[in-house]
Amino acid sequence: MLNLAILLEDTARERPDRTALVHGDVRISYAELDAWANRVANALVASGVEPGDRVALSCPNLPYFPVAYYGVLKAGASVVPLNVLLTESEIAYHLRDSGAGVYLCFEGTPELPLGERGTAAFESVSSCERLVLITADPESVSHRAGVPSLAEFTAGHSRDRRPVATAETDTAVVLYTSGTTGRPKGAELTHSNLVHNALVGNRLFGEYADDVHLVALPLFHTFAQTVHMNAGLASGATLVLTDRFDPERALSLMEREGVTFFAGVPTMYWGLLRCETADRFDLARIATTMRISVSGGAALPMEVLHGFEDRFGVGILEGYGLSETSPLATFNRPDRPRRPGSVGVPVWGVEVGVVGADGGEAAVGEPGEIRVRGHNVMRGYLDRPEATAEAVDADGWFYTGDIGRRDADGYLYIVDRKKDMIIRGGYNVYPREIEEVLMTHPEVSLAAVVGVPHPSHGEEVRAHVVRAPGSALTEEGLIAWSRERLAGYKYPRSVEFADALPMTATGKILKRRLAAAPTLP
């Protein structure tokens, strides 16, 4: 038997009075969190949920997320966390595709009408039989006829429970990929996948009894689920939850709560670096308290890495992983020399290879597709055997679709997404390389490079740029500057300026939206 919920249960038994969650002025102990999750599990089982069933969850970074997440696991079911920014039709697709029989949905706010979208989606999916609204007030009743609140759903159920017996190969969580090609697919992650990855995270970053995590990454995403929630609760850390990332708010919480561990994506570090009010906070104290900060989810521009470390005095360890790998695959280790620009070496128990065009291992320094094998690789894509077979070969290697290279010591460097690579006149152009160069321009704050259709070259290089405050940089000026620093087939032929770039809820730049433009003349 192995159940992911044991990570919470063990700590609740050993350190019941330790603060597990902080949200605003609310503080919840491990004993309280475990008891609340037990009530959810008992209510789900009483409502007919059986081992192997799937339960969808839409909830921002509130205490209800871990409560529901571990409650579903304790019932022997699989959790299907959904992005809180999904539209009504997208929620309906995920409910239908996952086969979820129960949907736990936060009621939302005026700015985020999640409850309205979720209810409408639920009503359009006949296979989903029960909707439970998670209200902001934990004791509130639902105002929707026939739809109970979480308080009503769990009323009268016991605070005690042992998890339903699940095998280590059973699916614990179904995480939907971003769907860069076609409709999103559900990656089935097993109890073994996620327990191993959480423990690997603690082995990598160290276990400290007084750790305090600032959880600004959305918990519906694999990065926060593993590095913060599963790993953090397994080690007895306190998780400080913030339901949206705001640089000033993040610095305030770091100072107030004595945060020791922060994980973010590059745009979060960029936001902290640009925060005009940062000097109002005790940055020296924050730097002294911060034990470790890590970055993942996308490549961290070198200018951001060095700029952040210079201003805040906190080093950043960069790593790499995907939803399909639970997610940790490689990381710069605290006990080894860090190599800026690299995402480190494989984590414990995981193999990473770089495959060249001939299907064999690429030579040192040569780019190729990154593949991963180990305890972290998903069981497969839910109900998609063909897609699973395309992604995972007979020897257990998962082909990531990312392009990377390795140095002589085995450190991995991300070159770009295979799908983002631009082919201009027969030459391969990697957007990240161009973005790194653009970010060194003193008047460029943020840059994203995409390929757009071109009648003679196939694709052309276009840059989308956020200027630094007070800049009057022109398209002609930036193109000329780039031409001096990049090969003739690489430099951008057009530049579009904007006050901000479109981003996902997890802070990744939406390059698909940027690339959706008319063909260049």
C-alpha cells in the first residue's frame, strides 16, 4: 500500500501542533489540516466515491486546496486539479475528458467568477454527477439550489480516517498539460511518482524543521504541488499561501513570516527585480532568512538571475521538469558549484539523455531532444494509449519535446522548446538565444521571440518587447543593435512593443498568442 496522503498524515502524527498553513490571519495546524481532510474523505466515500474514481478540483491558493486534495486521496480517488482561469467551455472539456464524477469548485470572487463558470460547466456535463461549492467562509451554506457548500457536504462526518488502500502504481493525480498542440491531455501521476518526487525534493533542498515556504505559485500546477505542498508538508514546513503573485505582497510576506524557501518562475523573479517599492522592506533581513530560492517552469534569463541576486542578495538554483515527470528531473544542487544558465544535473533516481537527429545520444555540447527515465515518469496520458506510446518508448524513456545540450560534466542546458524553434530559410533559430541577447540591452525589460509565417523564408523572427521605464527605444534602433550581435539569420526583422506580455496563470509567456499574427510581407 502507498498513498500520497501519508506525507501529511505522518507529519500530523509527529508534529500535530506545528503550523501547516498560513493565509492572511488564518493559521491552521497539521492536526487541524489532517482532520479537515478526513472529513472531506469521509463525505466523498459516503456520497458514493470509490477507489479509482476521479474528483476535479478548482481552487486558488487557499487552505481549501490542500484540504480537498488530501481528502480526495484519502478516499482512494484521484485528484484532477484545474487551472482557475479556465473558461466555462474549458472546464466542461476537462470534466468530460477526465471522467470526473464529483467536482469541488471554489465560489470565486467578483474578479474571478469561478463558481459561475464551474456551475455552468458542470450542468453541461452529464457524466459529472455531483457539484460541491467551496465557499470563502468555511461555515457558509450554499446559495445555489441543490448544490451543497463544502461545510454542508462534510457536516456530521468524522475527523478521523485512514486512507483507502491504494497501490503505488495507482493514479493519484491527473494533471492536464497546457495543450500547446491539440487539446490538453491528462498526465496520470501515480502515488509512487509523487511520493518519490516529494522526497527527492527534500533530499535535494534539505529538510529543516522550521522551514517557511512562500507559496505564490498556483497549487493547481505541478511545480507548487510537489516542491511546496507535498515536499513541504512531508518535512513539517509551514506554507504561507498567497492566492495571486504581487511583488510587493510577496516581499511583505517574506519579511513578516520569516520565509526561508521560495520557488518561482522567471517572470516572478523579474517582477521582484522591477518592484519599485522593494527598498521599503528589510531586504537584508529577507536575504539572511531566505535559505533557498529556486526557479523552474521556463528558462531563467541570465540578466534576471544576476540582477535579482545583486539587488536582493539571494542566490537562485534553477531546475527543470514537466507535468509528465512529477515534475523534478534535473536541478542545480546546493552542495555542488552552481552553473548559471544550466538547469543542473539529474535528481536522485532519474536518468536524463539528449538525443541527436540520428536517434543516438548527442555529443557533448550538441543540441538534441531531452528525454527522461526514472521513478518520476508518468503512468501515461489518460485514455490516450497512442499519445502515450508516442511520448514514452518501450524502454521507459519519456521524450520531452524540449531541446537541450549537456556539458562535459553532465550539466543540462535548455536551448528551447522543440515546438518554439524557428526554421528560417533552412536554418534552426532558437528563440531563447535571441531573448538572452535582447535582455542585455539596457532599455529592454522583457523580451519574447516567436516565429511568424514568411512567404520565402518559411518563418521570420519577430521580437515582442517590454521597454524599461522611461525608454524611447525604437524598432529600428533595436533591430540595428541586434544585427551587430547576432548572426544574419537570427536577428529579429520586426519588433513589437507592449506594456506587458500575455502570460498564463503560472507565469509563462503565451508565445502562441504572440505568434498569432498576419504573414509578414
